[in-house]
Amino acid sequence: MVRIITFILLALTTAVTMARAQPGSRSGAGAGAQHAFERIEKSLREFEALAQAQEPRIRALIDELRQSAENLRQALTGEEQKRQIQYRIRLVDLSAKGAEEAWRARFGAIPTEACPLRDSGDHDLKDFPGLIAAPQILTEDGQQAQLSIGEDHECAYLERVESGAYLPRTTTVSDGLRLMLEGSVLEDGSTVTELEIDLTRIAGKTEYVPEAPTVGMPLLSRKAGKMTVVLGGDRTYALMPLAEGKDGVIMLIRATVIVPGAATPAKDR
């Protein structure tokens, strides 16, 4: 509205300026035109004064309209908010001491494909042998989520130089887990989940042999895998995205769908 008023004032002022630039006589029609111009200028001054007086009210109205638009936007956003998927994950390294035996004693056979566990509750594996990580991930329906868990290690080693002597060196290596999840909610409440897992670990160190270029250099073991699984609502599934015999990693995964406006899902049994 303020812009419209400014535009009108500018247009009228321009018209007055152009009319004054036209040649004319001060008598007869010229005097009438001059009188008309004076009236226009007076009206312009009054109109401008009125606009200035009303400006606070106009601006208040604009602010009110903007706030109403923001409230409406928030309301629409809330109505259109996507469903969310909450993932609870447990990763167990079967190659760890006692991990395979503990798994078989508690859950039975090692899964060859994604399968639900007998107990549909979320299992507490806090002291389970070989537990790598137990993250929770919250993502929107159809959106990708990534998680990285790991740390840097500063390692000392020996490096052979041209003279044949070994000099002490240090290097920093990183190990850990990178996990990517993307889930889509189906009509029955289950989810189709695409997952990628990348696991890097320090597997050992270079040993001394005659003329070895390094001694004690960290050796990294990296494994990666992808799979797509269908997870039923509020059931825990076991799968092996990094299966390599006994050196595989078992993943316990549970997906809970959260609908906007619905009650928060109850805690797992």
C-alpha cells in the first residue's frame, strides 16, 4: 500500500512538472490552468500529509498480514509434515571372542537373510560380546540419513631409510562405522529400507621381515555392503549386511513409524 501511494504521488508530480513546461499565457485559459495546477499541488500536499499520518497504521496492518501469513504457513507445514521413521540398531561383530556362542545361546541360528526375532521387543545388548555400536536414527519418510561412529588413532611405527636403519614415525588412522539408511513407509505401516554399511577396523600391524619398509604400521580392514529389506512395524529383525562367514557383522534393526500429531511411540519392552 505504501508503494502504491508513493507511485501515485510520483505520477501526479510528474504531470504537474510536464504541464508547467508547456508554454502558455497568464490570462484566459492560461490563468485557469495555473489555478488548476495550484489546486493539484495543494491536494498533493494534503494527500502526502495524510499518507504520512496514516503510515504507522499502514505498517501495522502490513505486519499483521505478514504474521497471519506466517501462521498459515506453519499450519500448512504441520498438516503436510511427512511421517518419520525411528530406527533402533544394534551391531554385533561375530568374530569377537564369545560373540557367536552368545548369539546362538540367546537367539538361535545365525540368520542367512533378514528375519524377525522371536521376541518382538528391542533387545538390550549392552554387555553382549562383540557389540560394535547401538545407535538410534530418526529420519523422514523417503529421506536419507547418515551416521558415522568412529575415532582417530595416533600410531607409532618404524620406517626403513636408505641407509638401512629404521627411524621412528607416527601416523593417524581412522576406524569406525558409516551407516546410511533410507526408508519408505508402506500402507500397512511396514517400511522398505535401503541400507549401506561401511566398517573400517585396525586389523593388525606390519611385522618385521628383512628389509621390510615399515614395522608396526597399522593395517586396516574395510568391509562394505548394501541391502534392501522390508521391516514390519515394531518388530526387531536380524540381518547380515557384511556376511563373510564367521567374520560377519549381525545387525539388529527395528523401525517405528511416527505419524505427525499422533502419540509418541511407547518405549520398547
